[in-house]
Amino acid sequence: MEEREIQYFEQFGETIQDGYGGIYSADGVWLLSAPIGRHKSYKIKEGTQIIAHYSFMGRFDENDDLCINPCNIEEVEMPNSVVYLENEAFWECQDLKSIRLSQSLRKIPCYCFWRCLSLESIAIPKLVSIIEDGAFMWCKSLRSVYLSKNICEIGEGAFTSCESLEKIVVPHGTKERFIAMLDEESARFVVEEGIIN
């Protein structure tokens, strides 16, 4: 473990490790680091409430120049006990293809899924009201986004450089409201389709 990781984990005192290699605070409230390099699918421990920043990024060399131990997780299942994601929680989790988000989340923070190059689709939970700046920036494989009616703010560049984006699905009767929230690049993909909570 690198010195900066040790310093970060020290603020939590004792840590525990699950059977997959994920590192949690001793009370199980924080997921500090996802398992690295071992598993393609990961189910976050029930009772976890907070996903720390850079939890799914992988490990870099001492100069932060080269990823020496990438996070190879392709699929994540997040329990509904998770109420908060820190900024950059899934930053550069490049193999992540799908994620089931907690239904208890209220926002998607800044750069949360930045450069998740393999992420194909995302359904935003119904309690989420804010998607912050750059939340899905550079998700090059992202084809479809499903937004709920409760979203009242979408930050700058939330879906910028999502080269494969085909549709942003919104509930009936909300298309114009969502177009006004999105940047010009993303707004052209908005479609109304079905009923989304």
C-alpha cells in the first residue's frame, strides 16, 4: 500500500477487509477501497453508507503517473444503505460496464464516473435531485441514460465527451425542462420514453 493511501486510511483508525479485498472503515460505514485486480463483479457490503473518493480507481505508482494495479471490476451492485458518494468515487474505473445504484442516493457528485470508459448505461435513482459537474464526463461507451422526474439540476459537462451517447430518457412531459438543464451537446439526445419515477 502506498504512503498516501496509508495516511488516508489512518484517519479512519482500524479498517476491515471483506472477502473480496474491499477495505472498509471498522464500523462498516465507509467503503474506502474496492478490491483491486481480482474480481469482475463486486457487491458492496450491506450497511455501507458512504463510498469514499477514488474508491474504484486502482493503485498508482509513487508519482501518480502509472496505474500499477488497476480496478478491473466490470459490474457493481450497491446496496440501498448507501446514501452518499464522494466526488470521484468511481473515477477512472475503466472496466466498469454496469452499476446498480442505491435507491437512497440524493445526488451524483462531481466527476463521480469520470472516464469510466466501458460504462454502457445508467439509471439515475428516483431520489436523486442533482447531477453535478462532469459526473459522467468521458464515459465513451455510455449509450443510454435514464433520468427521473426529481432531477432539478444537471451540472456543467455532466455528459460531455460521451461519444457513444444515443439517448437520455426522461419522463413524459419533462423533455423541455431537461433540455434547458443540459448543455447543447447533450440536449440533442433527450427523448421521452415510458414512465420513469
